[in-house]
Amino acid sequence: MANFDVIIIGGGPGGYVCAIRCAQLGLKTAVVEGRETLGGTCLNVGCIPSKALLHATHSLHEAEHNFAKMGLKGKSPSVDWDQMKAYKQEVVDGNTKGIEFLFKKNKVTWLKGWGSIPAAGQVKVGDEVHEAKSIVIATGSEAASLPGVEVDEKTVVTSTGALTLNKIPKSLVVIGAGVIGLEMGSVYARLGSEVTVVEYLEAITPGMDAEVARSFQKILAKQGIKFVLGAAVQGVTTKGGKAKVTYKLRKDESEAVLDADCVLVATGRKPYVDGLGLEALGVEMEKRGQVKTHHFATNVKGLYAIGDAIVGPMLAHKAEDEGMALAEILAGKAGHVNYDVIPGVVYTTPEVASVGKTEEQLKEAGRAYKVGKFSFMGNARAKAIFQAEGFVKILADKETDRILGAHIIGPMAGDLIHEVCVAMEFGASAQDLALTCHAHPTYSEAVREAALACGDGAIHA
């Protein structure tokens, strides 16, 4: 048995960031993690490995479609799938070992194993029970299941299995047109798979600004991805390493079947809190399975929760922010998360990024707003790299000009969005952004032009 100020259950982005900040603030800290490596889903089987595959396959796309245009002649590269997966694993290993180094540097104790909470102030790992003044649930989430669909991680896979397929499938059906489904669908489309995305709703990327979503779908369709929208999957059957996906169109109840070598179930994620003993402790839960909290505190004294385990967007950076804020609170300081300024990114090519309100949300709220848009067709840098299809869209209050939201589809959108995030954090107006000098030639000039379009007009439109 050991005594700690804080024990955090889960070594993912929320857990490990919370732990490091707690240690930096002078708290004796431990993290319980049962995986062989730290970093949780994100570093091991989520954000990081998928970005490695996205980068590798984007490079392949460039070689196949754009190198010759730039005068780079030669035979197109062949794909060594095993080597690509090995590269992906090297990226994962480097990052997870980096977290372990940070734990040692900050004197965070790693309690290896799976944890449970037998009583308030106690965490059991294996046969040992440790005590802590504060316990933090940072156990993340797992892939959500779908009725009538049995996952075997070989023919019918979640995002985890999609990262380690034995071979590149000739045909892939993706169930769900959210971020994970489109990113992994994009990877395999570039590798030569015939990709069909089946989505229950009538539009892709639910919750995204509708204008951006429509443009995004058109671009992905040009890249060869097929879409079946407004379709309810009835079931998936497998035989001999092949699959059949049966779906019913919602508009007319007609049924159809898709044959596939592989099916990716990407219908979202759900909190993972199994085995913690929360029911026996009397911890209050939300209807959708999240731990109920108020300023990260549960109804059990000394027990807290963050990240995917609680209400809010299931994003690694949201979990990190909550981990930082909670660490500050546990150290007697003021911890805060601004939930109005949490960006979201889809790492396809082009990237799609957003922050703040969508047009649909502003209309529903009856908010008077104005729109500033600028196409990457007017951006010299984007045209030079064959990525001029997208645009930047800034939404500002009609009277005060304060930025309410921004939506970008185009090159480096995931990085460009943070300029707007900082502006929003400081309550800036579109004019503030428009008056800021931007280096030329950069993609970020498109953001400035969109801000100018909220006023007298963009220069290069």
C-alpha cells in the first residue's frame, strides 16, 4: 500500500496531462494504467497511428497524382503494407515512450495494472490497495457497438482493427460518416480500396457547419469515396473472410446489400468505466453512461472525472484541458475550461477544422450575425500545392463584430484554426483579426481575408 495526494485511473491524454500538472504543482501523484504502454487510446490505437497512416497515404497520393505536374518524373512508388504498419508503430512507440520519460522526469508513479475503487479514497490495483486524498477517473472511451453487427477485428473491425489489417481490402464499407470513419476511409481509398460510407443521417459529419459538410462531401467524392446517406444498417454477415452489409433507406424503406472485404464500424464511442465499481460506490451517472460531475467532482467526496468519461465532446485536447484545470483545482488554485473555444479537426486532405458556433446554431438561437468567407482559390500558396478547393468562413456578431465561430476546409486547417481560437479566447472582433499583419505567402492569409470579408470586403476575392 502507498499513500498519494492524487491517483489518476487512466494514462491517456486526460490522465497523463493531469498527472504531470499535479506533480508540477507539488502533489504526490500516481497513474493507474493496465496497457503495456502509456498514452491511452489516442497514442496507441487512435489519434497518433491514424495520423501516421494519413501522412503516408497522402504522400502516396502526391507521388501518384501531383509529382509529375511539378516535374518530378519516375515510376510511382509501390506500397509495402507491412513496412507502412511498421512505420506507424515506430511513431506510436516513440510517443508512448516519451510519456513514460515525462513521468520519470516529473516523479509520477506508474501503478501498472487495471484499477478499481473499492471505497472512497482507495484504489485497488491487482492485490494492492492504495490510498489517495483525491481520485480521478480518466478511463476514456471505447468504440460503440451497433445492433446486428458483431465485431471480430478481422473482417468487421473498429478503428483499432482498421489500423492493423493483414492486407489492404479491395472493398471497404464504412458504417458512419463521422471523423473516424472518414479519416480511415480516406486512408484506404488512397491505398486503392473501393470505399463506400453508409450513414444514417442525410449528411456527413453530424454537427459540422452544413455548408462546410456539403463541400467536404463533394471533395471526398472526387477522391473516389462513395456515400449512401439516410441509410439504417440492418446487419452484417460474414463468411469466408467476406462481409455483406444490409441497409434500409429511410426515405422509402427499400433494402439493399453491399459486399465488402472489410467493414469498419465507426458509429461513435461510449465512455469506458467498466470494472471501476462505480455502482457499488453510489456514483451518479448520466443517462448516456457518462459519470455525472459538477466542476469535475462526482457526488462521492474526493472522486473526480474528466475526458471521455464525462459529458462533452470526445476529444483528446478537451480531456487534456480538463486534466490541467482539475490539477489546478486539486492544488488549491482556480482551474477553468472554456468550452466555447474547443476546436475540432478532421485530418483528411483537405483538412477540416472548426471552432465555436455553426450557422445553424446561430440561426436556431436567433442571433444576428454576419459571414465572412474566402476561397483558397484566392490564396497563392494553396494553389501552388493543388489544394485550392476549400474556404475559410468566419461568423461574427452583426452589431459588435465579435467572432462567434470559424470553419475551415483546406490545407493545414487544423493549424490555421488556432489563430481564431486565440482571438476568440480574448474576445476579439473580426476587425482585430483583419488588421493583423499576416506573412505572405501563407495559408493563414485566407483567414485574414475571411475576417476582412466580415467588413468592407476581402482584397483577393
